[in-house]
Amino acid sequence: MPNQEKIILGIDPGTTVMGYGLLRVSGNRAEMLEMGVLMLSKYTDPYTKLEKIWERVDHLCRVYTPDEMAIEAPFFGKNVQSMLKLGRAQGVAIAAARIHDINITEYAPMKIKMALTGNGDASKEQVAGMLIKLLHLIPEQVNPKLDATDALAAAYCHFMQMGRPTTSHQYSSWKDFALKNKDKIH
């Protein structure tokens, strides 16, 4: 399956700004298809915001037919109302993708940052900078709203979690590797 092509939709849920990013994956290569943001601050009704989230995720699913979706999981904060709003936004995005039979994987923000930068406390700017390097983007391709790169980072984290193409040598542990390669180790 190493050459199977997949499309991964990444979502950074929010009720003020929702970020989205799409990756095309072929084997062990990934390329950005699109990234952007849905600006929701212009809507005052919370249910209209949820409707707009549904419409955008549904539209992205219809246009790109992603195979999988990676979504940033809500982080636990002190503001219960913010958590509730974020959970609703995430739930609507998940439901819109599930209508299209898309598999969903949630990633904690710290896990996404760790996967891309090696630092779970990395800034949004550091994540965006790493995406530029990893996907060979030119800075002009990067949306100035960092919610878009956060969403693309969720998709890239999922790509990294998918595993790598298998080799002809399978090892169950470092000890197994050493035993099977003792004549090559000096």
C-alpha cells in the first residue's frame, strides 16, 4: 500500500475562525492542496456559526473527497463556555465529514506541535515555519491566519502517524535489529 494516494482534511475548529487544510499523500510524500480559514466573527448568532462550519466542511468533502480527517481536539481551559462552544464547532465539523463516510482522528494540540517541531510548546509561527520547510511551500502560499496552518499541521501530523512504507526487513525491537545485523555493526 505504500503508493496508495490519499487526501487528508485537517480542521482547526473554532467559532470565531475555523482553519482548514488539505494534503494529498502518495506513498511517503505529502503536498498541500489548499488551506484557508472560515471567518465566523461576522455572525452573531451561534447557530448560524455552526451552520457555516457544516457548510464549509461539507463543501470541502464534496470538492476534494478526502479519505480521512484529522481534527484538533479541544484543549482543557478554564473557561467552560469557550470549551462548550469549541466542542460544538468540533462536533459539527466531525458530523459533516462523517456524512461522507470519512474516518476521523483527533489530535491534541501538543501532539501536533510535537510531531511537526519536536516541541509540544511550539508557537503557531514555529509550526507554520516547519510546514513551509516540510511541504516546500513559498511563504506567500501560507495563509496569514495561523488557524489555516494549524489545520494543515493536523493533517500533516496524521500523515506522519500513518506510518512509513514497509521495508523487506522487519524488526520487533532494537535487540532484534542488532541480532539480525550483528555482522554489519562494528
